[in-house]
Amino acid sequence: GLTHEPWSRSLHATGCRSPKILWVVLVINASMFVVEMTAGIRAGSSSRQADALDFLGDSASYIISLMVLTASLRWRAGAAMLKAASMIAFGLWVLGITIWYLMQGGVPAAMVMGSIGTLALVANVVSAALLLGFRTGDSNMRLVWLCSRNDTIGNVAVILAAGAVFWLGSRWPEAIVAFIMAGLALTAAWPRIMSSTR
């Protein structure tokens, strides 16, 4: 049947000693959402806003993970389903805002993209390092660590896009990165949605 896993056992499985790690990473990601969304809107950058929403999604993921660490397997499965649904919403929103910016024309502020992108990269590297012990936990804990690791890779792509925008004077480099980020979110979440409905 469905059993409850004590917090101490969950921590032992993930190699972590304290839930404070999740709280620290939650604060980092929530703060970066505010910073990056503000900068993305001002710079007219869809990739920066996409990354900001990713920080928001990660923050929600950490909150959910904290809530279900001592819950039953059924609740943890439901939490994974909720995370997947949020990833689909994120992907669709990014697709929409990127298309809208392309229709509006203009070029995003490359310097803002690059500087905020560097800050976001540092935040994700720190988060991934803090969550390293979670990579061997259950599906929720592994997803938490994988999100931070993948976000680090995404930040590098956005920084490179900022350089291409500055060099070419075109929105297309960052639009391509935004489309890729949206596609990755959708393709990662959809199998989880389908498997949970079977």
C-alpha cells in the first residue's frame, strides 16, 4: 500500500542534513524571478522573461517538494503531476510572448540581457551545488536538482544569445533560444502528464 516516508529517511536518501537547503534555494529563485522579470520586461527580452518564469516555476517546485517530503507516495505523485502542468503552462506562455515580440519588431537590450543573464547563471550554479545531494532522491527530489542543473545550461544559452543580438542587431537569436526553452519545457512535461493519466 501507500506509506509515509519520514523526513529523516528522505534526507538520508538524498544525502542532505536539513530542509534549510530547500528554503535557501527557494529564496534565491524567488528573488531572481522578480529581478529577471523586471529586467526582461524593461529590455523587451522574451528569453529573459522565459528564464524569469523558469525561476518562478522552480520556486513553486521547491514549495511543493517541501510540502510533500513527508507525504504519501500518492501525494508525491500528484505533486510531480502539478510540476509537469506548470512546465506546460510556462512553455505555452513563452511561445506566445516570443511570437508577440517578433510581431512588434525591435531589438532587445543586449547589455541588460547579458548582465542579468550572468547574475542568473551564478544563482543557478549556486542552487545546483546546494541541491547536489538531491540527485539520488525520489522523483520529486531528482526533478528539483535536474531543474537547477538544466537552468544553468539555459542561462549559458541566453548569455550567448545576448552576444548574438548585440553583434547582429537582430531579435532572432534570443527568439530562437526562447523557442528552444519553451520546447524543452513542453517535451519534458508532456510524458509525465501522459503517464499519470494511464
